[in-house]
Amino acid sequence: MLYRRFTTTLTLTIALLVIATSAMAAQTIREIRINGAQRVEPTTVLNYLGLTVGQEVDEADLNSALKDLYGTGLFADVSLRKDRGVLFVDVIENPIISQIAFEGNTDIKDDELLAEISLRPRQVFTRTKVQNDVSRVYEVYRRTGRFAANVDPKIIKLDQNRINLVFEVTEGEITNIKGIRFVGNKAFDDDTLRSEISSKEDRWYRFLSSDDRYDPDRIKYDEELLRQFYLKEGYADFRIVSANAELAPDKEDFYLTFTVDEGPRYRVGHVAIDSDLRGFDGEVLKDSVSFLPGQWYNADEVKVTIDNMTDQLGDLQYAFVSIRPDVQRNVAEDVVDIRFRIGESPRVFVERIDIKGNVRTLDKVIRREMLLVEGDPFNRSKLSRSEQRLRNLDFFENVVVKTSPGTAPDRTIVDVEVVEKSTGEISIGAGFSTNDGPLADLRIRERNLLGKGQDLLFSTTIAGERTEFDASFTEPHFLDRDLSAGADLFHITTDYQDESSFDQRRTGGAVRLGYPLSEKWRQSLRYRYERNEITDVDSDASRFVRDQEGIRNTSALSQRITYDDRDSILFPTEGLFSWIDGEVAGLGGDAQYVSGKLGSSYYVPVYERSVIFNLLGEVGAITGYGDENVQINERFYLGGNNLRGFERSGVGPRDLRTDDALGGNTFYRASAEFSFPIGLPEELGVKGHAFTDVGSLFDIDETGSDIADESSIRASAGLGLSWRSPLGPLRVDFAVPYVKEDYDEEENFRFSFGTRF
């Protein structure tokens, strides 16, 4: 009996639990009540809730609805509860941001920080968004080298559930790199390796540079620079074990440690060229190999060789080739055998060229520098030269040209990314030069006018011995063709009293047109008309000067042909620049002469690209025709900048009685110069120079016992120091003539300095 009663009770209990569980598992909603909504409409809450009256819901449905409401970011707290078919939705709304402010920031302005964060006034405040924005502000300060910065968000509560959000910033000191050391390096000392990477140790003279600030991205770049350096020096097995940055306890300095494994140094063993091109013998390309067996292995020279082969094959109409270097190491003998394998690659065409980063510069200005256009066969050599042409424009701080896959296997997309820099100049200059004495100038120039690549210049120079006013305009692509057209106006007065006892005033203008003959050859034509006046001739001046006092009009047509294969127009380290100039005067005006000049300047890196050798040579001649002789203002002059060790106009025909320089009709000159670092950090821009100059100037139309006119050679040698300072270029040269004539005027020191502010 007792057992039966227990069994009955247990059965009823289980039944009640089942009924209760079923009621919790699924229950029909008769009504939904929203509590706490102030700014958000109840209908909006219902829409985000996703539940409706009459719907059967269980705990899983409620959990999902709860997540949906939280996910809107509108609410700080949400709770759901059921009571007899009524679903109560209790919400606490997130406040609205009224204002956002930054306090304590001086190094980075409010506008810059506001642009980095995602929150804005009149948006809903959430703690997650605030934390994300705090992280963004930290990242901004880390990019500027301030790793000790602290950011503390503060909330100021207002009425109507509004707040002001204030980021309190303690910027701290700039976190510099206090020390850089290397572990595992045996072939090269720490100083050598430090000079190869972009990160630098903190020094007082780096106040204008950010290279001594810690930047994680720069460390990755430094690892690649180290790898390239060792591969260039023959360490084919080099690897970086680790690169660690340790922050000092005071959070003011970083210490960098690079652990390296150099491996053995390899020499080049056997070099071979295998060709899979039908009917083509790879030995034809042996002259393209830029290294020899027995030399130290150099990964850069392997790349140069591949580029040379690619160019030569392109000239032979093999547009689609792949050249792969197969480097086989012989560890026992520390030798690498290099086999260049040439195969026919799939035909790849340029699908399109995408240009990014040019906010101001028009697309067409960039596209016209590209040697590839849509539809062309892809050519990596042309792509590399296109990148250099864009850099030569000097419109951009950085230019990156890379490729990405196209919409088909035989298509590629060329991505051109540029970072523009200021091309406008409004500057006041002051300085001193040996030629002109103290000087001041005002210069207004825009090198990329309206983003079209046009060059507009107005300049004024007032110096002790020269006053000059210039205006010029250049359209580099006249009529949308590769034609450079321009016009110039000038007014120049020059004091030649010390050299030749007269002053000269030149006023006139010119128009010019330039066009390419090929990729490296270019020709330009120029018509010039000027009024030339010789004034203030000293009463004791040479009779050959006094006879030419007065006004003379010159109408001249000139041309210039240039050849340029330098690696950079701005700062060349290798290549050849040559020119042929010719001018004919007599198309109207008073002057009648024919003149010509021929010259070349050759750059070659002697040691890597830090020691550069430059060899320059030039010859010129002028002669009158008809009844006209060459006048003093039309002749050549030698000395000063073009023959160091001698004064301006210090070499050449001279009136021995008055010591006036008369100029000459024929000249030649040559210069050989080494430019080299002097041990200071490269970023300072200080270089040393060792040079020798030779030349001569002779032959004038006048004759007489008082005129010295010798064609003998003059020569000088000297040392110089240059500094590409932030305030302008500075150079000082000391030269001593070692071959000269007695009547030549010497000048040992030549100093020039210009500043912009």
C-alpha cells in the first residue's frame, strides 16, 4: 500500500515537471511591453527584437533576441522576462555623444586625431567603440615615435542621456632608438651593419630626421636591407635569426638587437646560359653577364645580368621570356655555380594601368611618363624605366610601380601608387657666392601648375655684382604630344668691372621647343632676341673694351641635342649625359656669328654607390661672318665654376696694359672628380670631393702687342666639401693651379651658400 502511494506521488511529480518544462520550452506571446526606451522608438526596439505577438518562443529564441538587441549598439543593458504570456523588454539606452574633445595633445593636432577615430558627435556611445578609438590614438602616437604616450577617455554626463567624450592625452617624450647592436656577425662590424639599415641611433644632429625613432615597420624593412647587403657581399646562406626591440623601463628609449647567421662566403664558380627558345643560342647573351668566375658572389649583379639579358632579348623581338637563375651551392669549396635558364613564358599583356594617390596631379601627367600602355606586351624593363621617369618629375615623395594578376592568365594590371609632395615654392633667399658676392632673391615657382605638369617661374636676384629678373613658362606636353614648349623673359645687369672694366645689361626673351629623337636622345630649338648694352666703361679700360661700348641687338636661333642615360636626373650616380649646342645669330639684329659646343659628363660608381667618379669634357668655338667680328659680350669665358683655381674670367686673352679679360673664341675644358663620404652619417648629406680641372681659352679677332693670347693648357687640383643642408646647398672648394700663365688670375678658395626661408 505504501509502495503504491509512493509510486503514484512520483508519477504526478514527474508529470508536473514535464508540463512545466514544456511551458518553458515554448510559450505563446500574448503581449510585448517595452520599458526604458526614451530616445529609441518602441517600434524600433520591436524591429530589432525579431519577436512578434502570437509567436511561440523558447529560451533559444530569447537568447537570440537578446544578442540582436545588444548588437545594435543602442543599449547599455537589456533584459528579457516572461510572465503569463507577456514578454517584458527592459532596456537602458546608451547615451548620445554631444561633443568629442582632446586635451593635453600638442604634437598632434585635434583635427589629425579626430580623423583617425571612428566616433563622431551625435553618434551612440559604446565602450567597445571608445576602446577601439583609444587604440587608434595610441597607434598614431607610436607612428610618431611616442611609445610613452597615455590616453585616458573621460565621460562628462549631460541631461537627456547625452555625454561629452574627452580623450585626455599625455604625449610623453619621443621614444628614440638608444642603441643598435648585432649578434652573430663576424665578417662585418656593428658600425658597418648600422650604416646599411634605415634605423639609426639617437644623435643630436638627427633633429631634422625621424630615422632614430622606433618604428616596427622600419625594423621589417631593416631586415630586408641586411639580407640584401649580405647577399651582395657573397653570403648566400645568410639569415636573420631574430630582430628584437626592447623598451627601456622609463619608456623613453628602445634598444634593437639583430641576431644573424652569416654562413660562409661564396665565390662564383661556373656560369652557364641554357636557352629553351627554339633556334636561339644562349651563348649570344654571354656579354650580358656582369660578373666573372672567381669573383665574390653578388645577388645584385645576378639581377643586373637578368635585366641586361631581358633588354637584349627584347631588342631581338623576344618579348615574352622568363629568365631564372639556378644557383647551386658547393659548400665544401664555398663556390656557387650559376646557370641562367631562358624559357618562353606565357604571353602577358597589360590589361590596365591603375593610378592611386594623385590627389592633385592629373592622371594623364602620370600616364604619359609610362612606357607601357593598355594592350602592350608586358615588359619589366620598361616598367622599371617608367618608375624612374615618374621619380624624375620630382612631383612625388614616393613612387611605387607594381603588378597584380589580371582577369585572365595572360593579363596583368599595373598599379602605380604615388605620394604627392608640394611643388609650389614661394621663397626668399639670401647667401653669398664668389662670383656674385652677397645676394638675395625672391622666387615664386609652381612646377606642377594646376596638376598639369606645367612649370611657371618668376624670380628676382639682387647681388653685389648681378641683378636679374626672370619669368618663364614651360608646357612639357604641348598639344598633348611629347613636345616641350616654353617662353622666357629676362632682364640681367652684371658688374664686370673687376674682370673687364665694364657693366653689361641684357634684356630680352625667348621661345623654345623640345622633342625626343628616341628614348635617350632629345633635341630642342630656341629663338632668342635680346638688347645687349655695354655701359659704364672705365676710362682706363682696354681700347678693345671701349670700342664696343653701346647697344647691340641679337637675334639668334639655337639648337641643342642631348643624350641622357643617367640613373637619375636629380642625383646621378652612373650614366652618361652628352650635349651638342649650336647657335646662329644674324636673323635681324646687329650680331652675326655662328657658335657651337660639344660636351659629355660621365658618372660611374667606384665603390658601391657611395664613391662616385665624374668625368666631364667640353669644347666650344664661335666665329663671326660677313663684316662682323665676335664682340666681347658674345665670347666664351673660363675660370671660376668652370675652371676652379682661377678667378671668373681669370684664364684667356687679356690686355696686359689694363689687365682686362677680353674673352676668347675657342675653349676646351675637362674635369675629373671623385665624390665620397667623409665618415659622417649619410642623412646629413655631407660629401667630400677631390678634383682636377684642365682647360684653355684663346683666339680673339683683335691683335696687338698688348694682347696676351696663349692656347697653352691650364690645370689645377683641389679638394672640396659639400653639404646638402636643410637651408640650402653649401660648397667650398680649395684649388691650386699647377699649370698656368703668368698673367692668369688665381683664386684658391671658392665658396657658395644659398638659403631658403
